[in-house]
Amino acid sequence: MNPEEIFGAPRFDTLPDEVREISLKAAQRVIVRFHYTHRAPIGHRFSLGVLTHGQMMGVMIFGRPVARCEDQEGTLELTRMHIFPSPEGSPQQALALAETWIRGHRERFGRLIAYVDMDKDPLGEVFRGTRWRCVLVGKAHRDGWTSRKGRIEDSGGKKLKFERLFDA
């Protein structure tokens, strides 16, 4: 049984029509309770609530890129996203609304990235059919990550990396 059934998550019949900045704590509560990892990022640059007719139907947490080799100032990483059960195309619509919001409120970012766990979404359906492009298929590197006391290991499975470049 999935967590949404256990916790009685809302279901929506309409596509998202707005995103609004929300607190990290609010976004973390949704992620910890409903996202398949049940782990929320510690920090963020900002978090967005995804709304339909004024009701929150999901969250997105954007942060600095986890990979140190990425441009830390001009790139945002979508570190977590959860959309409650809703019509097909809702995650794609939420991404489009988030892109518009970022362009209007956080102009300095010219690039978005996100990683998809192939065990959960083998084709990266959320990003396909949008203006994001798949730039990498590979296994996550986890060498040495178990060396820290208390560190929680993720699946370490194959990942798809998607990127969205904003037009100049």
C-alpha cells in the first residue's frame, strides 16, 4: 500500500494553475510523509507549493546542485518533487509553472537540473515531453559515502539526469 492511501492524501481532478513560494518546513513535511524516499533535503534555495484552484496539490524543493562540479551560482537543482494524485500531465504543468516563476523571481539562474531514479521512473516520464532534455544515464557514485557515522544511503541505483536551459 502506498503512503498516499495510508495517510489519506487528497486527490485532484484539475491540473495545477499556480505555484507559490512556501517555507522549507512546509515542503519537508509533505516530502517526508508522501515522497517515496521519505527523506527531505536539509536546505534549499526556495520551495514552491503547487496549487490548483487555491488548494495545494504538491511541492517542489529547489537547491544548490549536489554535485560539486556543477555551477553553484547559476544552476538550480530540483531536489524533490511530489504531486498528489491528479490528472495526467500535472507534473509537467507544475514544472512549466515553476520555470515561469523562477524566470520572474530568480533571474540569475539560467539552468535547472534534476535526477530521476530509474527504479521509480525508468523513462523519466515527468521530464519527457517538456523542454527538459536527458543529458546523462548512469549509476550514482556512492564510493566513500558510508564512511560518515549516521549517513543514510540512498538506492544508489541508475539515474537519469535532466537539464533545462533558459533562453537568453
